[in-house]
Amino acid sequence: MRPLFLDYRRDDPAQHRVGLLVLALEMAGVVAMGISYFSLSAQAVRLEDQVAKVEHKLHPGRSGAKASVADTQQAGAEIKVANDVIMQLSMPWNELFNALEEANSSNIALLGIEPNAAKRLVRVSGEAKNSAALFAYIRILQASKSMSGVYLKHQQVQEQNPEKPIRFTLDASWI
């Protein structure tokens, strides 16, 4: 049988020239598209200005009223977002996380903490090695100064796991 020779690094100068030619054509096309884009966008701005002037001449009082209503609605939305951010930043996050850390146990693995700052509620999900560890964790959270109304919302034994941990979700409000 004759050996097979594969040339993966063919150094053909014609292929290099064709590749450079295609690259140059593509670059020229990109430059032409960019020039066309800027030309059309400048034309669109001019046309929008002309339309605004014509609308102002036809309806001198109406266009200003539309703008002020839209500005008022936008300002109201921005104020609401700013107030929400301020409320979330002023919440006692350290107290919440300290309470959860104090209740930490080697028999509990936290999988998620979902705080709701507006309602001052927190949803904690995790896994407990057994039911005794889960109920001890709940009692510790109930005894915490910064949490109240701790209750178990959902629990499920993970049968597919040989250790059979209990996956749980609990809700609490924090003070």
C-alpha cells in the first residue's frame, strides 16, 4: 500500500492574493455602507426638524403640551425608580444576613435567599440532613431578634439521594 501524503499547510501565493483581494473588497464595502449610513442619518435629522417646524406652525400650542405630558410621565417613572432604589438601600440587610448566619448549622445547606424589600419578607430555600435539623433551624430563626413569622412553606425528601436530605422553603418577615 502506498503512503498517503496530506499537505495541510499549502503555501500557494495565488490563494493569499485572492484572500487579500476579498478582504480589500469587504473593507471597501464596509466603508461605503458607513458613509451611506451617516448620510442617511443626517438627512433623517434634517427631515425630522422640518416636520417639527411644520407641526409647530400648524399647531403652535399642541406640540408643547404633548412634550410636557410625556416629560412629566417620564419624570414620574424616574422618581418611582429612584424611590425604590433608596428604599432597598435603606433596608437593614446586615441584620437579615446576620440572623441567617447565626442560625447556620452543619446540618443545613442554604440554596437560595430571596428578599422582598418592599414587603420586608425573605424566602429561604435549602437542604437539611434530617427533619430534626430542619425544625431546629426554624426554631433558631424564630428566636432571632430580627426575624418574625418564620414558617415552613414547602418540604420534600430527596428520595434519589442516598442520604435522603430534605429540601425546604421557608418564608419569614424581618424587622
